[in-house]
Amino acid sequence: MAELFQFELVSPERQLLSEQVVEVIVPGTEGEFGVLKNHSPFMSTIKPGLLKVRAQDGGALTEYFVRGGFADVAPGGLTVLAEQAIPVADLDRDELAQQIKNAEEDLKDAKDDDSRLKASDLLSQLNDVQNAIIPA
């Protein structure tokens, strides 16, 4: 049986999850990474994408759409402080479409290359999430 560790998923609105889990897969800005019990401590920023959690029973992954924030792997477990976190089961086409529309407007209104690049990256990631979680 896989060893469990403490995982906390927190957004500004609420704490979404606080429980013992087997594994968490995080969409880090430097690439997706997995965390198991006794992982080496480190901190990473996260990008918009799907955070995946394998619960105590070791069964299927539960997915959460996260948008920005930080992941802190420490001896006591993993804490993800997300700018936005929504269970994928709660996401709907209209909400995601609005976020894409907002990102398109941000790209259009960008005043410099740095802002344009950030808006373009966010738009690309949101489109990827939409394509991954909502069938055409």
C-alpha cells in the first residue's frame, strides 16, 4: 500500500482540500511534477492547468483547474496556494469561455512585449485546458 502524506489545496475563496493523499501532480511553470510522500522539499510557481490528486484509496485521479499560485513541498506535506482553484467537475463551458474571452482582451490591450507574452501564454493554457476537459 502506498504511503500517505498531507495535502492542502487553498484558493482565496476557500480551502478546497485538506486530507491525506497518495499522490499529487502539479502543473508547475517549469513543467508538470508529481509529489509522493517524503518528496524533497522545494517551492514552485504553478501555471494554469490541471492539478491531479490520487486519494487514499489509490483509485482514480480527481482533477482541479488551477490558475497561478505556488506549490510548497515540505517535510509535513504539500500545500498549493492557488490564485483560482475549481474542481473540474464544477467547471462549465460558459465560465471557461469567459476566461478565454478575458485573456483575448488582455492580449489585445497589452502595451508591451512582456504583457503580450503573459497574456498569450495564459490564453494558450486556457485553450489547452478547455480542449482537455470539455469535449467538442
